[in-house]
Amino acid sequence: MELPPCGLYRTTGPLGSIGEGQLVYFHNHGNPGPGVYLPKEWRYNRAQFEEKGQTIEDPGLVRVLLPLPPEGFYRVTESFHCCEKQCRLFEQDALLQLGYNAEGDPILFIPELVDSMFAVPEKGWKTTLNTLGNMRQLRVPVTKRDALPPQ
């Protein structure tokens, strides 16, 4: 059986000690073998995963992994509401950051330009996987603060 690519997934059924409806990072190679890693914390709306994962002994169990779009920045290609209640409208061409909670539910954050720098809020709007088809991922270089040139 071919293994899926490394990346973010939501479990759609139990996977060893990990229950259904959990955000995991799947790593398809390594020592001692393919496995999943649970989030341990969030930094800047991005999940940080445990260093030690759980090996998947039965490769057939990868069927319970639902692939998720990568965390990061996106452009809205077609306006949409966050949910059926229409709490928030995300307008075409808006810049959004996509993150997830521990259950693998997508959360959208609206960055703002503050004094020539982008600020990303800690609170966002929970949405569904269906709405993510209205967005296109942007390529944004990521640099750690200690690697920035002097201002």
C-alpha cells in the first residue's frame, strides 16, 4: 500500500491511541517508520507538533487520515461566509491566514497592516473544510526573528 505524503491530516477514525477527529501531522518515512504526531502548542496560529510520534504498524490504517490544506496565508478567490450563520463575510481578494484547532477544524485569521508590518490576530473564525475551496495559497517566505537583518 502506498503511503500518503507528509503533511496535516484529520483522523476520521481511531488510529491506535489517537481518537477520531484529531489534528495530526503524518510523516511517511523515518525511524522507526511512518507515524503521526499530535500538536503540543500553537505559535502564530500554526500548530507545533510533538517530537515523538506514534508509529503506524498497519499501513492500511492510513485510510483514516483526511488530508488538510497546509497552514499559511491564502487569498480569497470567491467571497464566502465562515459558516451557515453567516457571522463573517470573507471578501474576494482578501488576505487570510489558515490555521487549525486540535480537532482539525479550520480557523481563518485576518492579518492587518500595522506600522508597515503584518500583524496576525490570535482570534479567528471557525469555518468548514468546504469553504477552503474559495481560497488559494500564497507563497510567503518565513524568516525567524533572530535571522532578520537589522532594522
